[in-house]
Amino acid sequence: MNKDKYILAIDLGTSGPKTGLISVYGEVACSEFQTIPVILLPGGGAEQDPGLWWQAIVSTAGRVLARGLVSPDDIVAVSVTTQWSGTVPVDKDGKNLMNAVTWMDCRGCDALQDILKGFPRFEGYPLWKALTWLRLTGGAPALSGKDPLAHILWIKKERPDIFDRTYKFLEPKDYINLCLTGRFAATYDSILLHWVTDNRDPSRVVYHEKLLKMAGLGRDKLPDLIRAVDVLGPVKDEVAAELGLRSGTPVIGGTPDVHSACVGSGAVRDYEGHLYIGTSSWISAHVPFKKTDLFHSFGSFPSPLPGRYMILDEQECAGKCLTWLRDNVLYHKDELMQEENTPDIFKLLDRIVSRVPAGANGVIFTPWLYGERTPVENCHIRSSLFNLSLQNTREDIARAVFEGVGFNQKWLLQSVEKFMGRRFQYLNFIGGGANSDVWSQILADILDRPIRQVADPIHANARGAAFLASIALGHITAEDIPRHIRTKREYLPDPVNRRIYDEIFAEFLQLYQAHKKICARMNKKTPPVCSVPDPTTTTKQEGSDQWNTRIS
């Protein structure tokens, strides 16, 4: 009977919302996508219009339901997952007072320094504050200024009128939930990057007075907290009519995209890992402990699964390296570009890369196109194509880009496995990058781990949101999730290629050591690279073509 019950899953990424109907067992019936522009501003600003978020969600949900594949009576819940680390100031009526400040925005970097004064200092933080943050939260505000805490401090300093009128500061997910239900709330996981909650017990995350005082924020400006699997409330009647849902359809607390991917990958048992490659990338797993790796900028934090911890880390540039290769090298739109329309370059890249031997004929690509977060936090480091010769071709360069992302993943993998105290038996591969058979094999060879290519990998986030709703309503348990995930194919490491990659990886690490001081000197006078020039980006001067690919 439950196979006929569905969740309306809303996955709002930076490039726009993907809205789908997913069964309580994770089967995707259909989905629709719509692009949303990013507004890049001077000084590292990156904003989006929350009104356009909502319009696109209404539009995509309407198109999904108009297909008539599922009756509204069989839609048992709405569950939302969105981009993380954004800030939407709203008034008491729930109206946004300005554009959303997104995860790419680093304008709060200077404002954050106002709360980081004091001596002695450790890695840029006053020691006693660093110890307090680490003890209670498991981490500390990113010095890049990309966290919501820095966003709010920037608004307080630069837009005091907005700050004074703000009733609540909300994450993107929590703003969409507000639009659906009229309730102001955040979940234990979505609130993390405000760095004002005590996370020592993942079953009971609460605001902490000392942390609020350190942050310079009042509790009244922040929403109440619930679990990701709690029912937030019913969809408002007018919204239900607008979306085509039955009145009273429950809305689940939901979770940010990094967390929903961890659930939707199917790797939900402790120490089971998943690898995500989209615009950015990460390797994550659930673990039975709270811990922080200060030297590699990651740790374990509350999971959307009740009472659990998961590893949170991020590498800034992964699939974005392919779009850079396409737009800035292979199909750069200048006078040399003759084609009127760019072909599906990603399928062609797979074919081209498959013809080049492991090691890219000696070319190494380092994927730090806009700095790095983990396993090192370095906003000045930049990419390079190393060891080019007259014999190398663009096919070699393409292969090197695929491999360079893999080498960076291996660097992170070493730290994550040391953090866990054990080796991954395999990695579930999700995200747009998981559509590439060639990349799957390259990653298996470089990481020396079996790579399980999850079927329908671009719906992993939405599937994770649907699973959370299914758990909330009692259709499944977290332990049931792995058997509802299909694997398209498993890729095993090739011993010959692995030996080649082990040698190149040692040189990859040396390149970072050799280049970090040079990049610091060359880029110290320029602002940190804090935003991704997304193809759906607009600026105040002009817009650009909108598109959607399997990477975004």
C-alpha cells in the first residue's frame, strides 16, 4: 500500500529548485527543474531573490502535479532540502526584507573580526573563544565570512535598518518552510553555522547563552529549533491550493543539502561513506562520536537522523572544474568560437578522457580555482596546469582535470579515514559527477576504494528529503534506507593505474607546498575568492545565458 504514497520533495540548489514526487521508499516518479540567477556584487557579495525561489518552487511543483502521475490524496508530506549557509532576514509577517545572502557571500569577513578580538590568539581566533566554540559546537565561524553568523554581523554593521526591522534570520530551507506553513523554525542541523547552539547532545540541540553573547546576537532574532524529522505543521490552505496539494498536508522539518545527500546516498550506517561531486565536493559518513579536526577544517556534527553525528567537510571546486574547462578553455565565447550553440560537452569529455592513459601523459591539474576549504583552508591558493609540453593535447588537459579533482579527494580521504580511525570499504557516488562512468573509474583507481555509482544520482538530495519525511511518518526507519538504494555499477581499482596515481599524488601534494607561498604573495592584495561565477549568475550590469547541466 505504501508504494502508492509519495512525498513532494523540494531541492533548492544554488542554480534553482528541483521539485519531484518521490515514493516513501525513494523511487522517483518525476521531477522538474527551473533556474534561478545569482546576483554577484562588489566586495564578494552573492545574493538571490527569495521571491524568485518561491515562484520557481510553485512553478515546478505545478508542472510535476499537472502530469497526473500521483493523486494529491496520495501525497502524504512535503519535505524541503536547500542550499546551506545562507541568510534571509524576514519581518513578523514573514516577508523578506532584502535579498538572501548566499553561502558564496564573504562580505561578512570584516564584520566577523569585530567579535574575534582578544589575546592570546590561535589560528586567527582568541584562544578562550576558540575553546568555547569547539567545546560546545564542535567548530568555529569560518574566517572567510561565508557563515550565516558573518552574514548577520555584516547586516548589523552595514544595513542597520534591515537588522533592526528583522524579526528572524532564517536559513534558505527554513524560509521555504515558513512560506509553506507560516511557522518560524530551524532544525538542529540547519542552525549549526550560526555557531550559537550547544551540539554536545545531537538529540537535544539548544541555544547557549554564552555563545549568543560571544556572537553578539539576541535569541529573539533566531527561530525556535525542531528536529529534521519533526512535523513542522500543515501546509497553509492558500499554499495548498496554489501548489495543488490537499489541505492539511504535513510539512517535515527537513534538512540542508549536504545532510540530505548523506541520507539519500544510502550510506547511513556508521562508517559507511559517500562521495558527492557537484559544483563542489565532499566525502562524508555517519560516525558515533563528536570530534573536530582543527588542522583539516572539518568535524562531526548533528545529522538529520535523530541522535546521530555525521562528518561535514567540503572541497570548493569539483564539477565546477569541468564547467571552467568548457567555458574558459574549450568553448570560450570569444572571436575564435564559431559554434552558435555549445554541444553536450560533458558526454564528449567522457569519450575524450577515456582515450587518454592514466596519468594524462604527465599533466597535473590542481583544482583550486577559487581557493580551498578542506583538507586545508586557504582562500589564496589557485589552480595550475603543471608539466605541459609540446606533445600534450587538450585531451591530456581534459583527463588531468578529472584526475586533479580525484587527487584532491584522495587528500581529503586520508584525513577523513584517520578521523574515523578506519578505512572505507567502499564509497557510494552521488551528484552530477556520478553520471560519468569514466570519472567513476578514475576515482576508484586514485582512491583505491570500490566506487558504487548510485542510480539516478542527481536526485540524491531530494531522495534524502523524502526519506526523512518517510521516517517522520513511520513508513520506514533509517535502517531500512540502504535496501531502497539501487547501484548502477560498482567500479573496482585497477592495480596498474593505482600505482601510476600513487606516484602522481605525491607530486600533487608537493605542488601545494610549492605554490601556497607564491599564491599568497600574488593574491594577498586581491579579495579572497568567495563566490562561484555560476552560469545562472547576473550582475548589476548584465545577465548571462541560463542553463542547466548534470553537474550543477
